Amino acid sequence: MERRTFLKSGSLLCASGVLPVSAFAANASTFTFSEQDTQRVDASTLDKLGLTAPKMSVQAPSGEQITLTLKPSVSRRYGDLLYVYFEMGKEIAVFDIDGNQQGAITLPDGVGLVGDFAIEPSQQLVYLIEHGHHHITVASFYGEKLGQIGEFGIDVVEQLNGPKSITLDADGHLHILEMGTYSIKVFNNNGAFLYSYGQTRFTKQPVYKSLDGTQHVVVSGGLLGDRKWIFRKEVRKLTALN
């Protein structure tokens, strides 16, 4: 019964549109909210919403039990839902635009610390990067591990070496920022490698830090974190926005 309720409320919320600009003006990007179905949400914006963070009880070296409030580690908006992974957590909390928790995505058994994630709302799938792992874990919203994309290696192009950030484009293709080669690799939703982009042969390699976007895949980075590039699908190259 709980499963059916969650499915119904999730699909209705996702279908209702995008966030009003006023709710996330602090995190405004190059594109308007109508053009992008997703965006990364910064800590200051989450603070303004007053989200209820989970707590964890740990034992101090003195033997005393201490309660810690977990901090948000990865926060993304999809439609008008917020998906937030709190550090050391075992789930991704789901909030509405008013900061009210609507549910949670349980992470599969064995998943460690999450470095990044991407959501496929219509199929209720989550793609996870785990710290220290060189593949993408594919899971359902109910904690079922469905498979993985990629494996560690440097010999063939479809192998991964240090995945850091991911996003899904409008075609359902997964873009993976790989730190080992400073490039972005693209896989389809069946895990087949398609192509890579972002590397340069003749100039110093730019510093890439994260991916975002659906209709437009945007790469953020730079030494100060203030640079942005847009992926041009027709030529499979990045163009600097600033």
C-alpha cells in the first residue's frame, strides 16, 4: 500500500511543472527554469527552505553518545521535487518546493558514500556514483540494485577511471565526468558506451567539476568554480559560456 501511494504522489508532483523562479532565484543559472528540468541546488538555498535534516547517533572516543545533524552532500531539483543526499546517509530524501518531505529513495544494501547521483523520474530510477568506485550503480526508488554501468580500466574507451559527476540528457543518455581522463563519457540507458567529449589536444585541459542539465548539458568548473561550458550535441563538443 505504501508503494502505490508513493508512486501516485511522485508522478503527480513531477508532472505539475517547474519551480517558480522566486523559489530558487539564489541559484539561477544561464538557462531559464523552463528550459532545464533539473538544476543543482546550493546549501544556502536549502537553508532558506528550512529542510529537516536527518540525525545520526555516534559514540565519541570518551564513550559518550553524540547526536549529529547530517549535512546535505548532493542536492538536485527535478521538476518541482528536490532530491537531497545527506552525508553518510542510506537514502535520498525527497522534498517539495516548500521544503516538506514527500518520501525517500532507499539506497541498495552495500552502497557506500554517494559522491553524486542522477534521477530518472518517469522510470523511477537513480544512478549513483560511490566514492572509491569506478562504475555507476543503477537502482530503483525502492532500494533494488538493477545493475551497473562501466567498470574500472584505462585500456578501452568504455572503461571508467574516477567518475565524479553525472547527469541524464533529454534522450536518456548518461553523461559521466571522468577525472582520470578529464573527459565526459556518454552511455545509453542499457549501459552501452556511445562517445566521449571534453578533451583538448592543443591547449591546457580545462578544470571540470560537475555536470547538470537535461535539454542542455552544462559543465561547470574552472580554478575558481566560475566557468561554464555547454555541450553541443550536433558536433559533440563543448563551447565556453564565459
